[in-house]
Amino acid sequence: MSSISAATPAPAAVISVANADTKYSQEDHSESTSPLSALARQLRRLPYLLSSFPLVTLPPIHAPTPSPISNAPTLYVHRGRWPRQKTTWASSDPDCLVWQCLLQFSGLKYDLVLCDEPLMSPTGQLPFLVSEKGRIISDRDRLLRYIATRAGAPENTARVHAEAARGARPDVRLLLPEDLGAGTNAGAQAHAYLALMDAKLWPALRFNWWIEPRNLPYVQRLYADGVYPRPIDALVFGARQSKVAAEWRQLGVNPDDVYVGAAEALEALADKLADKTFFFGDNPSVVDAVLFAALHSILSADFPADKLRGLTIAHANLYQYAKEMWNNWFRKFEMNVKPLKRCGVEVPGPRQAGAGEASTSTTAGGR
């Protein structure tokens, strides 16, 4: 192999480093050879060495861009994956369904993205909302404040009345916390029933879905199947389930007590609701959104361990309430569903579970 010609010019970086070495090699003979002196010489050499780097600067692989400004807010949720549920834009995740209810009740026009990607959210879990100006809303209180600033606008009120006149939606408005009043009887009741559901009904729902061993394969189909390639789907679901299980172990709750508490909550809710359309008169509130999302998720999940579903069906008015809420707010609506994109490329949705892979309740099947 031929040797490199001596006439070949050396790179600038090599020359500068060589010059630095030559300069300091001359200094080495004139200075003391003590350890401190040697360290000082090495430190003085650093600026000359670092000035030669980087040798090449490459452009960034991906530069984050701000959220685009839109005419309507965009809600990101888990997709609806109940096999017999025809309204596929209604999420099968209970928390996502609460947000969809609140936006449906408010009458605000919004777009929907069915993404099944919790890590897209700042909190690491769905749902979240991107406002018209690109601001991200990831907790329910902020969502309610966002709705409060827009739901009462004249153009939104006029659109709600026009849609109601066509029979496209009920002619009602969302009762916000300020409408119920913090110091009033209705406000106190709303706070009490929300606290009751958060303390007893929703923990039982999560236990039934994420802890009951016989239900785990069905829950995995809702959240992971078709979203990730095998066996990544099982690993992702297993990590999430392990996190929930660890939280339950820290609480030290007896499984029997979970269902006892759910039964008490359902009985109290059924007594309060009676035969009314909504919890507080003629208009829906956040209590209705939270209650319906829980009831619909419980009734649609025809899981092997179905004690919670049996407790719910025992209250005929709660069953009828969930059915009418579904028909009025989801079954008749058409939603603008936007495609999920990664790096500008549209991502196809996951494979839907077949009818034989998981069954659903007659409630969901008839909706």
C-alpha cells in the first residue's frame, strides 16, 4: 500500500493541535516538573485544544415546532375499541370519556384525534386538549376554566340553539362550578358527589380493570393490541399495569372493601338521581360527565370478573340514565376526527378487535 505523500496538506484542526503541542513542549523544558506545574501546563493547553472542535457541525435531525394555530381546539384521546360499539369516536377509556362529555355538553366545536399514545401528553397519560392558540390543557380544572371562557359566547350559544332546533342535540347548556355556586346547596352537593365517586366508584372501576387477574387480557386488548408490534404491546401494557398494582399495594386496600364502597356509592347516586334526566335539574354538569363515563365504561366491559357490572345493573335508573345519555350525546353525533401524524406522515389506526376476541354488554351493543 502506498504511503501518504508528505505534500498532502494536513487539516486545519490537526495543524492547530500540533502548534499547541509544539508551543507547550518548548515550555515544558523551561518549567519545573512538579505535579502542580504539570497540571497547570495541561490546564493552559485546554483552550488551544477545545478551539479546534467541533470539526464538523451537522444540522439537527428534528427541530420541535410549536403547535399549529387552529380554528378549533383539538382533543387527544384513546380510541373507542368496544367491538359492538358503532360510535367509534367515543373513547373506551373512562378518563377520556369524561372530557368528551364535558365538551359535548358545552356545545363547543372541537376536533378529535384518536391516538392511543399517552406519552404525547405532558402528564404521560391521555386525555389532553390543544387550544386554538396551541396551548396544552392536561387537567380537568383547567379544561373547565377553558370552557367557561368560551361556552357562553354569543356565537356558541347561537350554534347550540340552531343545532337543537334541527334535533341534532338537546337544547341545554353545561352547568359549570360557578353556575352551581360554591356556597349554595347545589354547589355543596356537587362537591360531595364528586368526592364520593372519586373515593369509592372510580377506585373500584380501576381495580376491576387493572388489578382483577381475569380481566387483564381484555383490558390489554383495549389499550395495547394493534397499537404496538408484538411483543412490545405486552411489555408496554405490563409496565402500566405494574405501576397501577404498585399504587394499590401502597394503599393497602382490601378487594372486598373496594366493591362494598362501590355498592354504597352506586346506591347513593341512584337515590339522588331518581328519575331525573340530569343530576341538577334540566342541564348537565360535571357530575353527569363523571358519572356517565364511569357507568358507560362499567356496562360496556363484559369482563369475566363482572361483580362491579352486576352492582350497577341492579339500579334500573342508573342503567336507563346511561343509555339515554349515550343516545343523546354520542350515538346521534358526527365528529370531525383528525388523523394522527408523526413527522408529517399519517399513522393508520390499530387493528380493531374481532367480535370473538372480547364481548361487550347488551347496553353497548344496543347503542
